[in-house]
Amino acid sequence: MTRISPTEDLRTILNRVEKPGRYVGGEWGSISSWDEVPFRIALSFPELYEVGMSNTAIKLLYGLLNRLPGVACERVFVPAPDFEVELARAGVPLYTLETGVPVHEHDVLAFSFGFELLATNVLTILKAGGVPLRAADRGESDPLVILGGPGATNPLPMAPFVDGVFIGEAEGVLPALISRMAELRAQGAPRSALLSVLDDNPAVWIPTSNERTRRAIWSGFGEQGNGGGVVAADPIETTFGAGFPVPSIAVIQDHGVVEIMRGCPQGCRFCHAGVYYRPYRMKPIGQILREVEWLVEHLGYREISLSSLSTGDYRDLVELVNCLTKRFSGQGVSFALPSLRVNSVTLPIFEAISKGKRSGLTFAVESADELGQAVNNKMVPLERVIEIAREARVRGWQHAKLYFMIGLPKTGQAGESADGDEADQIADYVRRLRRAVPMEYIVNVGTFVPKPHTPFQWDRQLSTTEALQRVAAIRSALPRGAKLRAGNPESSWLEGVISRGSIQTADLIEAAFENGARLDAWDEHAQIPLWRELAETERFRAVAERAMGPFEFEDSLPWASVDLGVNQRYLRTERERAGRGELTQRCAPECDGPCGVCNRNLSVRDPRGDNGTDAGGGRAAAGIAEPEPTGVSPSMEDAGPPVADKEPEQHGREYQLIVNYTKTGSVAFLPHLALVRTFERLWNRTGVPLALTQGYHPKPKMSFGQPLPLGSESEDELVIVNVYKNILIESLSESLERNLPDGFTVKGVVLLHHEKGSPRIPTPMQSYGGSLYRIAVQDEHPSGASGGEILDDALRN
């Protein structure tokens, strides 16, 4: 088996590319299995490292698969264009981060396909990893390519590139499936036998099969219970399995995540995730506390996000936040509550979240008029938003985000989209809100994509021209004090073409890739004009136009071979209710209008009381006296000082811990800010009693020596951190080294103590006088000159 050592084999390349820390691995918590393991999996969220390592599914799958006997699961992410070019030029295949094994030498290459604009990224990994793009061209030595995730529920556009598509939640099915494959591989079974294991599983869609695929639903997340949802009766094992790596460099979402609820009871008709994750299930508080404790004390995170599609629907949210704040506030840990809904934001919740990091507010309004909200089955009354904004402003919030979508369906038949007066309605909504509550408002506008398996799957999507016109109209009509941030309608067009495409769409994807399309979700990398040019050719024009809709109820939809559990009759009924402006009641295990997923055999209590109507009857738009408003979430933006509990005063005593260490190998490619973040998390892992800064973002009081150039190793580095009490340091060196990423070696630890009024201990930077450098050069250079000759020339010049 081949092994690539990035810091040894690719050091010259790494010094030429942007963010080399993406490609060196070695993170703390990574699981390396270089010994002969019968079954090897390359796991990928097909994006750049900093996006892929923010993905919760990758972390859960990594821990889940690495605890299986005889299985090694390692990560691979999309190389940025500069690194992709350098690998190809050097003839080096893309490799996994843990052990440097080329992608093509694995048994399985598994993709978590979160959204459709990742399509060419999948092909990038295949090509750079030495795997034929099309399944028909793969041989016995090539890995099986498996796709899964919300973006794969219409598998046809990716069908020629994969051997199978896993539909649904992996936890309950994937371990047994992979274990069976590993068992067969250990017995010397051929690739075809592994493919048969995929074919035999009802949750795996096979391109060559005519069988309908049914979504896998994991029953272990929670158990059926009272409260209008699904909740586990007792704490169960945490979902982290064997654990996952802590990124060494900064990533997009650089915090710990605990999924407190899966699914959503609200039933917004435009929401694909609400269908994909039904039924909704809740973790008990005891389990959540255990998982947060593991993230804080084992991994070192001090920012935790309580994740769900609808956090406010968690039954005991205030009790949960109060428990977490009481338990962790002394450690400077803050909690974010994304996806709160308007009707769930109460005074107790304000008080609870104000004890931690204060944040901006996000109101996900979607449609600005009440009739449009009734069509969407998501009511966000302006009066309620004003009430919340006033309360927030009194408590220190100074700005808010508003999210709207253009092109949502209106009343009438499927296929009709909203009128062009959306711009006036959105501007009027913002104007009235700002007049009532003067704050800074950021108005985000996106173009609606009618996703498969939703009640709006039959509707057409706005053309790019229509969307651009509406965005321009909104921009000109917004009041002062409101800023517009509009999503790119061209990107929404491409998302619609892929998500609603057919088997012929695969040829369009491949043609775009071969012509240079990469990283289509990134404005700075996406080549939309290339996609447009291809889509307007005779070969692909009909393919692109058909994907934009509309579809008739009687049409055979491209994604009809996938069953997410919500039946088509229910979806059609929901679309007809939308056309009449009728609301549908929230989901519950027992209802009069079952969608096909939830359990009807349990008697449950609707948490809102007895005033709601059942899921079958609906409510007319004229009766919006009892709305189900939705849509506010705190973001991570500053909005004033926190009021979290602080550590007691130390009565003038102060201790400082000095750590002397070396950094070699992969950690030499960490920028200085990544080094700082690494040590911030180290102290939590080792239980060092930190003295935190005061103010909005409490942080450890640390100081480092002179920052080194990227790629430089060091034999003598210092960091000083303040601690608030005396500690035993006899065994601390070993503990620190054990909790640092590969490449760090702790040479010594000293604890200093000084009394109040004594001279301050100088920081390493204040004491810095210079460094000794040892320079190594490669023996040969592409020019033919020796390394020594090149160095001599550089020194002379």
C-alpha cells in the first residue's frame, strides 16, 4: 500500500499553495490505522477542508465507522485549484489525511453530499484521487463510490459516477452494511461481492436497479414519547462514537455542535430538510449535558451550538440552557441557539441566552405578506417580530438579520410563482419594522429552488432574469438603515438545474467539470458563464429548461424512484392546500392527516394546548387568528457585553504557567492564529484552571514568542498562560503532549507565582532578542542547479 507523507514528499508544493494546513493532517483526535486493516474507507464532505470539517455528518460518520472492528475510516477533502494543479504536475494522487493513502487504494470512497452544488467537487476528488469518473469504467482494484445525504435524494444527476446512493440516516443501517463488506473483503471477496451487499440493502439506490429505495430512519436518536414529539426516555450513549479530529486551522464553523433534536414539526412546505429528517425526535437533557461535557473537556471547545432545524420546538429549552449555563459558565463556555422560531422566543429564553455570549437576531421571514406565509405554512406576523425586536433592543441587541425568498409559489395551481409585487411587500415589511424598532437591519434575499420531495416540487423556478429584476427592485425600495445582501440568482439557477435534473444532467455536469468548473458554491471560484454556455447548447438546452419546471401532477418525476417516507398523495394534498392559502397543523406522532412517516399509535399531547387544529383539516387564510409564527435565531454577531457568571476574584495572587515546546512536521504549516487556537483548546482538555479575560469574548490570558514563517519548524518555542490557582506540574508535561496534535513535543513546564505589587513577568515577545535558523535545501532543482548553488545565489543577492 502506498503512503504519501505531505511534510516529507510534498514540502516544496506545500510552500507554494494557499493554506497548506488543509493538506497535512495530524490534528488532535484523528485516528490513524496504518497497520494492515482489512477494510479502508475514504470519507469526504466534498468541499475545501474548512467547510468539510465544519460538517456535522462527517464527524458523526467518522466516529461511527472507526469503532467498527477491521475498519479504518479516513478523511479526504477537495483540493483547492492550486493544490490540484500541483498534485497533477507532480504525478501524486490525492490522499487521505490520516495516513496519506491514495484515494484509489481504498475499498470505499464515501461522500456526504449535503447540497447539489457539490457535484463537480465529487468529480474533482475522483479524478485527483486516481478513480475513474464513471462507474462503468472502474475495475476490480477501484473503490466503490457511495453517495449519501440530503443532496442525493434525486440521485439521477450523479448516477453514472456512483456505485450506490445511501438514502436516509446512516446510524441504524450503515455499520452493519460496512461490517458485512469488511468481513467479505477479509475473506478475499471480489469487488462484485461488495457491490451485491449494497444492492441487497433497501436503503441503497443502485443506478442499474429498478427497485424503489426507501429512506432509512434511525430509531436510536430518540424514542416515542409525550409532548407532541419524540424523546428518549433515558440518556443513551453519545453519538460521537470513536470521536473525531479537532481542526488545527480555522474552519467555517469553528465550534462544537450537539444535535439536540432531529427533524422539525412545523411542516414548512418549501423545506426539503423538514421532509428528509421526519419524524422529529429530541435528546434528553442528560444526554445533551454529557455530549457538551465531552466537547468541552475532551476536545477543548468553548463555543457550543445547540443544533436542530427548529430549536424552539425542543420541549425543555429554557431548562436545558439554564443547566448548561450553570454548569459551564465558569469555564468561559458560550452557547448558540440557531433556528429559534418567533413563537418560541420568550422572556425566559432571552434571560437564558443573555447569560452566555450575546448575539444578533435572525428573523427568517421568507414571505413578507400573510397570504404568502399561509401558502408556505410558515407564519411570521410583523407584530410578533416587532414585539421580539423591542424586547431584544431593550436587552442590548442593536442589529438583526431578515431573510426573505423570492419566487415562492402563490395561491392557485402548482406551477405558478409569486407575483412581482414581492419587492414592494418586502420593502414595506422592513420599513414598518424599522419605524417601530430602530435597529440596523441586514436584509438577505435568496431565490427559491423548488426541491424534490416537497409540496412545491411541481412548481417552476424563477428565471435568472426575473430574479435579478426583483432583487434590483428590492434594493431601490428598501428604507434607510437597511442593507441588502442578495444571494446570486445564477447560483440558484444552477442549484435548480442539478437538484431537479434527470440522468442527462450527468453529462452536463461532466462537461462542465472537464471544461474547468470547480467549487461551484464559491463566488470566487464558480464559473457560471461556463455552465450557461453549455446549458444553451443544443445538447443540453432541453435538459436545463426541463429542470426549471413546472411539472404536472401526473408527470413521472426524476426522483420518483426514491421514497423518503412522505407519500406523494400527502405532498399533493399539501400543494393543493397551499393553493387555497390553508394552514396545516404541526406534525405529531398521531394525526388525522398522516404523511406516511410518523407513528399513529401513540396518544400524545400537543405542547401548544387544545386550540390547534389537526394536521388533516388545515385552517383557511381568512382565519389567521391563531397563527403558527416562525423564524428567529440568534446568530454569532456581537450585540453587547455578556452577563455570564465570572470566576471569583483571586485576591491579588496570580500564577503563570510557562510551557517550552517544539513544533515540527505537520504543525509547522499552521499559521500563528491556528497555533493560538490549538493552545486555547489544550487547556480545557488538560483541566488547567485558566484565568480568562473579561468582556464580551472571555479568552485565556496567553502570550507567545515571535510568530514563525509558515512552514518553519522550531526546536524552542514558549507560551505563557495565566492560571488562577496553584497546580501540580509533575505530570503536566506528559498530559500536555498527549493532548496536542502530532508534531508538538513538550520540553518543560514551569509554574511561576508572584504577589500583588511585584514586577510583572515579561511576555516572550518582550524578551525576544533573535533566533538561530538552520536552512535545509533540496539537492536538485528543476533548473538543474544544486540546492547549495541556489542558496548561495540567494544569499549573495
